[in-house]
Amino acid sequence: MASQPIKPSLAGNASQSQRTSQLGLRYPSNGKTIYHRPLNRSRTQELSQASFAYLFGEMVSYAQKRVTGIQDLEKRLNVQGHPIGLKLFDLLLYREPPRTQTRPLNIIALLQFITTILWRHLFSRPADALEKSSNPDTPDEYMISDNDPLVNQYISVPKEMNQLNCAAFVAGIVEGVCDGAGFPARVTAHSVGKGEEGELWPGKTVFLVKFQQEVVEREAYLPKN
Amino acid sequence: MSYYFAIIGTQDNPLFEHEFGTSKQGGDGIARFPEQARHMNQFIVHSSLDIVEEVQWGGGQMYLKCIDRFYNNYVSCFVTGGNVKFLLLHAPSQPAGANQNRASTSIAANPTSPQAEEAIKQFFTEVYENWVKTIMNPFYQVNMEVKSPVFRGRVAAAGKKYL
């Protein structure tokens, strides 16, 4: 194994590039690996909406060429969002100030983390509403609603596919966060834009979060703080 | 004063392991586990996973202090957001004779003292920062083994700095 003690961070660049040929590992030419990049975001480091819209449009058309139905398309977008959710959860927890750096222990804490911190990170605003399902048959369903999801802004859905909601990608991110935190769930996106209240927000989307049985059991079992 | 550090994934699979010794008070940073104890370290660390799972739902903090003790080995734990556990096993060695008094206040000899807990917390925080950088790699999928020599170097440097 590499027995040379490696000097911390930047000072070790010269020795690292010398050992490159022995290890068979390639370093970028300025010697900076991913471990040198800072984790805390500077205020001005935001992504342009145009680049995201371009990439997302390409993602949707890539998926559309390969699937046969709407369910499958939504599933593909969901699968693409899932690993992002996993990574974002740890990153956002790291960026929290140490006093509030706690893992969510119950469903409400997790959903509040999602609707405030995650939504603010992704869309610069908190989510619009968080509701618990009032249906007694499904006590484990929660709904996060967003009046105008950013991802759908430049996606035009033809009339024959109007059950499709490309916010399935964001649903995948939310599902990744839930799974990472230890609350396995299924998250789907539904458009409720056309209706009585739909006239104010035609693109309104509701994310339905359905937790699995063991989460509900554990929730009931743990003492309520 | 030897340490065995392991990162355990969500399926209880080890993702990364590292042995090192203390660099404080004249230690040279090399682990000194007796030969037959080396493979026991893995068993001890994995058997404390049950206790980690019990304790992690009791409080929301990420650093759980010393959670388990097996004869002379103490296990402390840090749980990340993604339910990945960092486990550190420390085995204070017993120096014979006259050194006993001087060494008894050091971090390595007293694994449950507040200074030791603070030092271990700082070590875990630094490893957590490098861990978040590792998982942000778009090619890293969850529960993959961490093979990067840069990561290993960073963990070793953190160990040298705090422990």
C-alpha cells in the first residue's frame, strides 16, 4: 500500500503527480481532485435556468424515445432523480449550521426539511403547502404542493398525453431524500392545475408521498417528543 | 493507542477501512494491533452495528459518542444523513511501568474522556466533509466501495491531526 505519508490538501500536489504513473490513476493537469473543491456554495454560484431547461428537455426526449407508455416515462424520470436526492440530503445536512444539524427522526421533521431546505436549495423558495391525507384508509400519505414547478416551465405536453407530469423528476429527488433518511417511500407527481382553483395556478402540481408500512409502524412505536 | 476506522454502508457492507496509530505524544502513527486481534477488529465493529441502530433513533445528532465496549476496545460512531455509519475502534495499549502516569492523561489512553470525545468528533467531522465530497461524485453510486487513494490520504491526515 502507499506507505508515504500524504501531506494534507494542496501541499501534496507535486508528490501526487510524480506518483501518477505508478498508481495508474489520472489526475487533472492542475492537480486538483474533487477533494479540493469547496462544499459551501458561494452566493453567486447559481445555475442558469436556460442550461437546466435545455438539459431537462433533452432528458425528457431521451426517455420518450425509449418507452412505450406514460407510466414508464414518469418512472424513468423518477429513477434519474433518485440518486440526486440521496446526495443532496447529505450535502444539505453538511451545509446546515452545526446547531441545527440533526437527522430527521420522524415523518413531520423529514417533510419539513424537504419543504423548506430542499425546496429552497432547488427552487429558491419553500414549497407552497404540506398536507396530511385525511383519508382514513391511507394514513401514511402526505402531499406537498407546488404552484408552479420550475421544471415544467419549458416542457409542453401534447393533449393526448395530458396525464404526464414531468415533475416526476422532482418526485424522484424527493424519493431519494426520503430513502436516504431511512423513511422508504413512493413519491409521485400529479397535476391538479385544471379545476376550480386551477385558474390561478394552471401548472399546480401535488407530490404524493406514500410511506411504506414499516415507517408508519416505527413512527407509532417511537416516543413522541 | 491504535485505531481501526471503518465506513459501513446501508446494507451493513464495509465501504472503507483504515488502521492507524496515534501521532500524539511521540507515537509514530502506525497501528500496533497484536496479530490475532486484527481480524477481531472487524467483528467487534460489525457487532456494534445493532447498538448503532438502536441509538440512532433516540436522538437526532449525528455524532453518537462511545456506544460500545468490548474488553479493552471502545467503539464510537458517527451516523451520516444517508444512514452510512463511521465507526472508530480504539484500543488503548497498556504501557508497562514508569510511563503509566504520564500517558494516563493522553487522549489515546482515555477513550471516554471529554477531550477524547471532542477529538474524535473533530476527526469524524473532517472525514464527513471528505465523505460528502466522495458521494457528490456523479459516478459514485450508493454502497459502492471507496477506492480513491486521495480519500485514504485525507482520512490518514485527519487521523494524524486529531488523534
